[in-house]
Amino acid sequence: MFTSVDSNRKKLEHPSNENVQIPRSPNNSIIKESKSGIANQIDNLLSQNDEYTKLQLTIFGITFIVSILLASITGIFLGFNFGFSIFIGAIAGIFYLRLLAKSIGKLGKESSGVSKLQLLVPVCLFIFASKLGSLDIFPAMIGFFIYKPSLILYFSRS
């Protein structure tokens, strides 16, 4: 049941490292383990090949480009504060759209209904815009709804 150990035979022989080759895998697991949470989510999102993920990325990209253009134009013609408020609202709209898409992606697999968590985004945007002096409420809410024309733009091109 018990094994005895001879204390005189503790010396272990290790082979030399001269001819050792480390196999390189295409996945490079060391880099994947060291990624942070956000980088890991982005990598997972980009590595998926399904149509729903591609649709999400396309709509997010269109919304981001439209928001930058609209914020720049309004920033030039109506003032920096107005353009900044639109841009912050648009970022909140993209975040809302992401939460909604994530909830819809889980529909049928893990849940039977859409989560209500994404409804906190416009409420928080309204609260922050009313409390902060650098954000205006009306332009921030306009910016929040920029994702809707982006959806119309995407689906009308077919």
C-alpha cells in the first residue's frame, strides 16, 4: 500500500533542451488565454460565421458611421455641445441595440422572452443628460434613435 523512497536516489536526469521543438498551433492558445474580457468577446463575435452575427456587425457599423457623420455635421453647424450630445446618444443607442440583439439571440435557446435590461439604457441616458451640464437632453435622445434610420438604410438597400 505504501511505497518507500530511497533518499539517496533523489537525483533526476533531465534531457537537454537543444533539439526540442515547440509545436506551434494555429490557434495560439497562450495569446487567447491572456486576452481581457472585452477583447475575448470581440474575438468570439468576429470568429462566428453565422448570418445573424454578420447582420449585427453590419448594422452596428452603419449606425456608428451615421452617428459620426451626423455628430460632425451638427457639431459644425449647431455647436460642439449639440454634436457631442448626439454622439453620446448614438453610442447609447448602439449599446441598446447590442443588448437587444444579444437578448434576441438567446430567444428560444436559453429564454422564452426578451430581457428588459436594455430598457435601462435610454433611462440612464436621460438621467445623465439631465444631471450633466455638458449634455443636452434633446440632442442625446435624437442621437439615441440614430439606429432606426440605420436599420431603414440597411434593409432598404436590398
